[in-house]
Amino acid sequence: MAAPHRKTPNRIRELRERVHALVQERIGPGVICSRCGATLRTYADKCEADLDQRCPGFNAIDLVQVRAEKEVGLC
């Protein structure tokens, strides 16, 4: 069922929104990065790792996101 504000269903978008919700729900408000102490909400502002490095926060988000994508059927 499409969201009430949409005229036509967009299945891929709805699956991505579900993945986003699952990631937020599963990670929660706790610290995800042992290096900078970032949470999911503060990750973008706090992380100072070089773009070619996979910091612990990125790995935590990536792991949960990949699992959520498989669960909803995006992969």
C-alpha cells in the first residue's frame, strides 16, 4: 500500500525507507564508533576518518544496513 501522500506506489523507495527505519531501530541511540564516540545521529558531524578508511562507526552502520536490505529484499 502506498503512503497517503503519494499518488502511485514506488516499491523501491518504500523498501529503502523500510531499510532506513530498520537501521535506526536496530542501532538505536548508543555509541557506534569507538574511535570518535559517535552515535547514529552524530556520526556525520563527529567522524573525522579519511574517506579511504573504514572506521568502526561506518562498519557498524554498513553491517546493519546490509542485513536490513537482505531482509526486505533489496539484495
